[in-house]
Amino acid sequence: MCWVALVGCGEIKGTPDAVAPTCTPDCRPGFACVEGTCVSECNPACDSGFTCSQGSCIADCTAGELRCDSACIDPLTDPMHCGATGSCTGSDSSATDFAGVMCGATACMDGACQPLILLISTATLNYNVFVAAGSPTTPVQLTVRVANGASVGSTTPAMPAFTTGALPAGSTVTLIVNGQIIGAGGAGGSGGNGGGGGNPAPCGRPGGPGGTALVLTVPTTITNNGLIAGGGGGGGGMSGCTINAGGGGGAGTSAGPGGAAASLAAGVAAPAASETAFCGQDNGTRTGTAGSAGGAMTGGVGADPSATGAGGRGGDLGRVGLAALSCISDTVGGNGAGPGGAAGFAIRRGTQTLTIADGTYATGTGPIRGPVGP
């Protein structure tokens, strides 16, 4: 028998006097039919359990898996090739998620893209959904659950306890709160220099504002079975009658510290010039009584060094701190008494629309405590 150049399995070129032998059945991937024999495209031939692909031996995929992008994947669970079929190329390479793209940062379940579920089951500080979801660059649909007994807090009133962060436009979040999301407490205001002042401000320092619990940047549906609360504002500090008293710290998972006994600058006694600039007076007194730190739910007590003046009490969750009691006029917020700090927001919704109405939820009880608004 003779034939000219072998072109394909059993295919000949030219006019042979016999038909080229064929490979029956056809050779498996990685093998070519040469003169009726299946010959590996790899040299040496691949071991059992491996397939020759483009001259290299690669491990065979197990039952139920597909080879996609040179790797074996499970199309029922792989987020980048969810629902892939056949050759895993083109339209067979992946199902699409809600935004018409590969699942990406969403979950793949039973070959279909599902919203990614993020679970918070322990005490957590400054939670950022964008970061927790892997910093996605395409729109995602996320569900975040705060488990019963879990809490989300903040290290400082300047940062929210929980934010949806820089999620791409078109993303949505479903937030289910069975635990707690609570902002940090505001610091109590310090005492002053022993003088009442009043021009331009009382010498007792104001309490610091409470921190925000929840900041939203994308459309969010909230089911609140637990507690969402801003941090309490710090109580105002008192100065006058040559005495000083610090205000109490506001409530929060990171509670506000009590106000210092007297006015300080960078941790040392404040210079006279700064006192005069602040309140128009410097009585020279740099001693006094510090306020108490806040607690997890209730504000700290302001210092009470005399029969008249006292530092203001720190606010409970979602409530303003109280102004100090003036020793000069024996009235709350009178001459020498610093004002209390603002309550931290329970929810800052930005431009998002919520089923929870804007307003101030400051009863001290209930599932939402503190202002809700833009």
C-alpha cells in the first residue's frame, strides 16, 4: 500500500493505490491519527490522567468539571464561569449576573449567579462593604447580615461604624440587622481656666459630637431586627468660680472619654493667649475634676466638684450630650458652661431613599436611636 502526504485521520492527498488506514474510534484530545495509529502530540506521551494540550501535558478534569482558561472549574460554583457548558468559550463560557456580566463578586450557586452574602458574626469595627466584597469594579448585588449577638462599632466618631463604601453605580445592598450597628461616643468637653468667659464663648469646652452608625452610598433595603444607633454626644465642660469640671463621655461601642479637668493644649496646660482667644478670659486655674467616660449604652457623668457648677452628662445612644451647669448662674448652659455635643446619626442615607423616614429618633429606646437623614 502506498499513499502520498497524510493530511488528516484517514484523509489522503494525491492518488493512492490504497486507502489510508483510519483511527476508529477517533483519537482523544491531545492525540493525532498517524497512519491509523493515535499518536500523542506531546513527546514523550502524557501519563494516564493527563491530556496533551498545545504540546504540554495538563491534568484531566474530574467528572462534572470543565476546562476554562486552562484550569478545571466547577460550573455550578465558579463565579467567573458560572453555568459554563461545552467548550467553555464564547457564549458557553459563563452565565450572566443581574447586570449582564459574569458573576464576579456575586456568588455562583447551582450554575446561576446569586447575590453575594456577607455575614458579620463577631464584634467588628469600621465595616466597609466595598472592601469586604473584594473591591468590585462592576455593579454587584449584595446581602449583608449582622448576626444576632454580633456588633459593628467604630474606633472614632470621625468614622462610621458601617458604610457601603465605594461600590460601583448600579450596585444594590440588602442589609439585615439582627445584631447591632453603633457609632462611637463623643468626648466630654474639658473644664476651662476657672473663669466664666462668655466673650466670645464660655470657658468650659463643648462636648464632642457622637459618631454615625450607618452611611449609605448605594440603594439599600434595611431590615432592622436589632439596633442601629448613633453615638451619644459628649457632655459640656464647666469653668467658673475658679473651678473646672469635665463633661461626661457619650455612649457608644467605643465610648467617649470623659472631659479633662481643665483646658489643655497638646496635652499640657493651655497658654494664657489661647484661653483669652477662646473665651475672652483667663483666670489662671489649670486644675479641676475630670468627667467620667461613657458606657456602651449610657453616657458618662459630668464632674461635680461644687454645690453649684458641674460638667454636663454625656448622651445615651443617639442622644445629645447635656450642657454643663454654670456655677455662676446655677443654670444649665449658663455663663461658663460648655454646650453638649450633637448626637451621632443612626443613618446617613446620602441621596438614597429609604422606607425609614427622616427624623430624630431620640427616645433612648427602640431599634433606631439618633437622627436619620441625608
